[in-house]
Amino acid sequence: MNHPTTRQPTTPSRAHPPRRPSALAAALPATVLVGLDASAVNVALPAIGRALGGSTAGLQWIVDAYTLMFAALLLSAGAISDRLGAKRVFAVGLAVFTLSSVTSGFAPGLGLLVGSRLVQGAAAAVLLPTSLSLVRQAYDDPHERAGALSLWSVGGAVSIAAGPVLGGVLTSALGWRWIFWINVPVGLAALVVAGRAARSPRRNAAFDPAGQATAVIALAALTFGVIEGGATGFGRPLVLGALVLAVLAATAFLLVERRVAEPMVPPGVFRSRVVRVSVAVGFALNAAYYGSVFVLGLFFQEILGRSAVVAGLLFVPMTGMIAVGNVFSARAGRRFGKRVPIIAGQLVAAVSPLALLGTGAHTGLPLIAVALVPFGAGVGFAVPSLVAAMLDDLPADRAGMAGGVLNTGRQVGGALAVAGFGVLVAHRSGFGAGLHLTMLISAVLLLATAATSFALPRRHAR
């Protein structure tokens, strides 16, 4: 009865300990890759445009192809992970992400590059929730799990902060293609480590294919209409057709979610004032932040003639302040309630676009870098409390859905801002006026949602 060959397969003490660090060691680089590819490519856009002959509209698609699929598929990626098992879905997502990084790096033209970025964004949407699930499943002890989740969160924050600098260094030293190729060894190493992680449980989670399909069509059609309309005119039949399709698909999404037995986004969720305000704030924060980064990245290189490295370094004070803001947000939320850091964060973030309203070729680069600091500090201060406020307002069993809705709203804000702001700076002769208008729109958007945030409760009931 005590023969070792009968005990070995079921002895957790022999299998479990080495698998806990394996789960974290696989999940951490995956979340880093997701963050890097969302931020590093911005400073490489001028180099990509020169190499592949892309217009401003083409450069917008390089950013938005990734963000669009990331935003749309976040809604159902968690359900797919639960149905098929987080480890299995994570491995598939990481393999696809790595392969699409290869094709992105070898892309001979904008068409293949944008297509590869679409696939990469879809894989990123799968990687984010599955990497989190791997870490949560691997650690039973609450204290160990908290530490592991903290490392996982830090990895994402660091990657977003380091992305512009790494992108600038790689672009200047080795060429823009290395922004994508550097993902390959990291992805392959993470795949090997992931194989040692414990098998993930599977459960019969609801999946809403009709809702997912209509959401993707609506977002894609809207983004296409805005980008192409700005480049070729909003009166063209193709552009008008895309915008009409976006409206029809969005309507279909709402109808599907009302009639399906287990909707991806239950319509009743938006009856909550907290949810409505939280999604609006998340949209505004990402729209102002990522739209401004996109425009300023072009401004530094295309108008001022600076290198990709300098462009990346100019964003460091701003991105570095995100982590600082995160730390103080939690403390302020515990002391004053979550509404205070949410409102204060938006007001602080609005200082940056207001300060940059008069930016031009004559403005000193150190002054621009300093003016961007409130952006990072404000966004970092607002977002953690924003997430906590929305999660507090919904039942615990809807936490995954709540996070998906909020993050989707944020990503959509970033995608549409890149699309819309790119239209304003599409022509070099009018770049200065377009830059000033993007800053004004960002400031107005942040101030408007800051005012709306006063509708949030002072403190959530425990």
C-alpha cells in the first residue's frame, strides 16, 4: 500500500512547491510584454513611417489595431479562460503573441504589420486575465498570494513606464523591428516555464459569442470611420458606411445583451451610478493620456527632429510618477474615501494639457518633460481608487465582469483618442494647431469627468 509508485502522482508536497514560482515566473513576463507593446511602439512610429511609407492614418492603425482587439476581447477573455483552463489558454495566448511579434518584426509593409498587431492585441487580451488567474490559483496562502499579485501588478506598471525608453533605445540602436523581436526570447522562455505550472481547473463559465462579435464589429467600424474619415474625408461612402455599421453593431450588442440568458455585460450593471461614472472616468483618463502620448511622440520627432531615444526619455518623468501615484491613492482612499483621489487625480492630470496649450517649436524640452509630470501623477492617483470604487459597488461574483467592463472602457478611450487626435495632426503644416486642440480637448474631458465624479458616494459601505 505504501509503494512509492502509487503515491508519487498524488503527493502534493512533491509537485506543488516548485509550481508556485513557475506560475509567477511565467505570468510576470507575460504581463510585462502586454504593457511594453502598448507603450513602446509610440516612439517608433516615425521610424516605421519612414521605413514603410505610412501616412498618419497608417501610424494610427499600428497603435489602434492592438488597442482595439485588446479592448474588445477583454470582455470575454476571462470566461474563455474559465471554460478551457487558465494554463491552457495562457499557453495558447503566449504562443500567438510571440508568433505575431515575429510577423510584426518581419512585416514588409503596413498591411501585414497592422494585421499582426490585430492578432497581437487579441493575444494580449487573453494573456492579461489568464496570467492573473495563474498567480491566484498557485498561491493558497492569502499573504503569499498578496505578495505574488503585488509583483504581478508592479510588472505591468514598470513595463508601461519603461516602454517609451526601451522603444526609443531599440529603435535608435538596432531599428524599430527589434521592438517586436525582443518579445520572442521572452515569450519562448515564459512558455517553457508555464509548462511547469500546476494544471488549472475548468468550470462551465458562460460565453456570449453574439455579444462578443457585435462588440468587435462596433469598435472596429467606429475606429475605422474616425481614422479614414480624418484622412480622406467623412463624406466618402466607405467612411459613412463604417460609421453606420458601428451604430448598427452597437445597437445589436445592446439587444443581444438584453435577450441572451447569460450576457457578457448584463444591462442592469449600468443602472448603477457608480458604474456609469467609473467607466466615463476611465474612458477620459485613457483618452487624455494615450491620445496625448501619441501626438507628443510625433511632435518630438517629426516637428522637433529629436531622436527616438530623446522622445522616450522625455516621457520618463511622467510614466515614473504613475507608480508613485498608485501608492498614495491607496492611502488616500483608506483615509478619505475613494471619491477624493478619483477627483483629485483628474484635476491634477488636467494640469498637464493646460500647461502644454502653448507648446511649440520654441518650447524647451525640459519644460515639456516637467509639464507632463502631473499627467502621470494624476492618472496614477486616480486609477487604483477608481477600480476599487467600481468593485465595491458590485457583488463579489461579478468582480471579473466589472474589471472587464472598466478596462474595456479605458482601452476604448485610448483607441478613439489616438484615432481622433491623429486626425487633428495629420498634416504637418497644421500640426501646431492640432497639438493645441488635442491638449484643450484632453483638459476639458478631464475637468468634465472630474465634475461628474462628485456624484460618487463619499464612502462605500463595508
